[in-house]
Amino acid sequence: MKKLLVDTAERAARYLAELENRHVAPTPEDVARLQALSGPLPQSPSDPSQVLALLDDIGSPATVATAGGRYFGFVIGGSLPAALAANWLAGAWDQNSAMQVMSPVAAKLEEIVLSWMVDLFGLPSSSGAGFVTGTTMANFTGLAAARTALLKRAGWNVEEDGLFGAPPIHVVVGDEVHVSLLKALSMLGLGRSRVTRVPADAQGRMRADALPPLDDRTLVCVQAGNVNTGAFDPAGEICARAHDAGSWVHVDGAFGYWAAASPKYAPLLAGAGAADSWAIDCHKWLNVPYDSAVAIVRTAEHLQAAMAMTAAYLTPGAGREPWHFAPEASRRARGVELWAAMRSLGRSGLAELIERNCLQAKLFADRLSAAGFTILNDVVLNQVLVSFGSEEETRRVISNIQSDGTCWCGGTQWHGQAAMRISVSSWATTNEDVERSAAAMIRIAKQGSQA
Ligand SMILES: *Cc1c(COP(=O)(O)O)cnc(C)c1O
């Protein structure tokens, strides 16, 4: 066992060191070689060290270098050293974090991390939380608590009696709502299409002046960090209006909520702390390994009512049993990496990570606009939208950047226009990575226009 683990650690370290020199996207040849991993299930056992060697030799080249410093697609973080190492240790521990009795350390680390998070985010210390896979599930979990609370107030027990015949809940979202929030609504029986969409402004922020009439059976979904522009809905104004009417406010703060870690960027979140539930990703900007996010709910009892494994969850003096706060029973111990990441960065390290990535986004915007290309958004956080000219030209440049391999960015549509989206979300990104990537983008964009 020891030799296998040490050998694997060496392979992993070599993989990470080679990220500096390899193409960010795997080559088509590397992807084709994956065929070597298939074939029928072997008749007999294989030596684990040979299994690992095959996995590394064939699998590693076919990865996307998202752990390196020059991946700017979607919103993807890397893995902090302490978080990756803690993830390995947690793998060796093989803990089931469903119940305290199954793993006292996993249960305790969730409690500690929750206390650090509510402190960092400025949320009530009495909040409840579930540790889940990603913001899709964090939205699901927070919205389930909202559904429970709004229907309970209307005299309906949704956990026991379901949604058939229940009083209707009115759901309000911004026009720029993330698709994962709509998916969460669909899984909760609240429907993707029966929402009221509020118009957004030029940066994609929900317009508070365009809110529909609200009441005490309304669920308002706010966004902190638009996936294209990084812009924040005016949460303070929306929360004030919604709470006057007795509505519930849920915040999708997947990456944007980490702005709270920086005194410089925290004002973007002004008023969001007044909401009732929050969904926040950890595998994005906190830079822990996949998969990890947290759903925080102001009134812990609503979350517990929505997620309890049995109706008999309120055993006096029982303490926090993890499985009464999340959709799953058996779960891996996500709190281990969260604790290691936050413990290793501390407050100043977290602020530095957020501020450095935001400055790097500005550096991209400066370099690209100085070269004559158009930045389509106000760069307020870590997201940059670039146009290289016509729709066709922008698509061509994105595709050539992806195959060039110096860095990786994806495409998006912004206000009916094709755009390249740059997301700077990794602890591993250096200013040198940004300069090298911006130079490659400019070279590729100019090559085409001369041809
Ligand atoms: C990434 C993202 C999500 C979905 O998160 P997953 O972790 O992929 O499930 C939801 N909302 C926003 C704003 C996002 O950026």
C-alpha cells in the first residue's frame, strides 16, 4: 500500500509540474489514445501499481489543464496545495459524513467551516448549512428550505403532503438567472417556466424598479455574480422590498459571494446578507477539489425540516447531525478540504486570492483593449467579455485560441453578440500567465485578420 501511494504522489506531482509546458486542452491524439483504457472487464485481478500506471500514462495527457494557471473557461478554480493534500488524506480516511457517529472528525469540521464561513460572509451565526456537490445542488437545497417555509406559513406541510393541492408559490427571477437555478426549481416541482422574469440592465443586473407585486408566498431569486459579466443584482434594495411583503429571498452567489472575503470587493454584495438563503460554490473561487459547495439558510429549522432524513429529527440535545441538513445520507467528507483551504489561506490569504484574480481580469481587459479589441462588460470582478469584431471573427479567434493551447477560453452570447469569456478564478494564475495568455490571444486574433 505504502509504495503504491508514494508512487502515485510522485506521478501526481510530475503531472502538476508538467502543466507549465503542456497544451491547456489535450490534443485530439491524446483523446484518441483513451481507447487504451477500454476493452472488456478483465477476467482476473491486476496489480494496483500497473492499474495506476496505465491510468496516468493514458489518462493524464487527456485531461484539461484546469489545475494550472492558464485555464480561463467557464468559472473554474484550481486546487490549493493544502486542499489537494487534505483531499488525499480524506481519501485514505474514507469517512462517511452522514452522521456524527460515523465520523466525529467529518461532523466537527463541517461545524467549524460553517462558523468560519458565516463570519467571513457576514451572515447570522445561527444559520444552518448543508455541504453539497455544487451550486446546482446548493440552489436546490436553499430553495427547498424556502418552499418548506413559505408553504408552512400557508398551513401546508410539503414534506408530508407533497405539492399536489398545495397553495401556489410565486417565483421571481432576474432575466439573467443561471440555468442551474431553473433546474433546481424544476426538481422542486416549482417549474422552470412558471417563473416571473424581471428585466435586467446592461450589465445583467435584475432591475429592482421592475419587480412585480410581491407577497408572503413569493420566492425572489437574486444573483451575486453574473456568470458573463460578474455583475451583482442590487440585493439590498430587492431584500428590503421583498421582506416588506413577507417574501423569501434566495441568493445564487456561486462565485460572486467570495467577494465578501475582500474589503475592496465586499461592497458589491451590499445588502445580500439580509437574504434568507445563500448558495455558494467552493470548487470555484475557494479552489478546493471537485465537488464542493454550501447551502446556507438563515433559519436553520427550515433547512432541517426540508432535508431531515426522518420526521423524528428533533431529538433534544442531539447536536448537528449532517444528514438532516443536506439531500444525501452517505457523503464524502467535504469539510476536510474546506477546513484545510480556509485554514491555510486565513483571512488575508483569501482576500489576496480574490483581489489578485480581479486585478488579473483587469490586466486582460487592458491588454486586449490596448490591442484594439472591444471589452463588452464593466470589469467589476473576475469576468471579462471580449469581442474580436464580427460574430464570425470572434468565433474563429476563440476556436484558434483553444487549439493553440497556450490558454483556454470559451465562447458565450452577450446581448445577442458572440463574445469570448475570460474567467480568472484560480489560485495558480500568475501575472506572467496572464501576460503570456493575452499575448497569445492578440497574436492569434491579428494573424487571422491579415490573412
Ligand atoms: C457555476 C454556477 C452555478 C452552478 O454551479 P455548479 O457548481 O456547476 O453546480 C450556479 N450559478 C452560478 C451563478 C454559477 O456561476
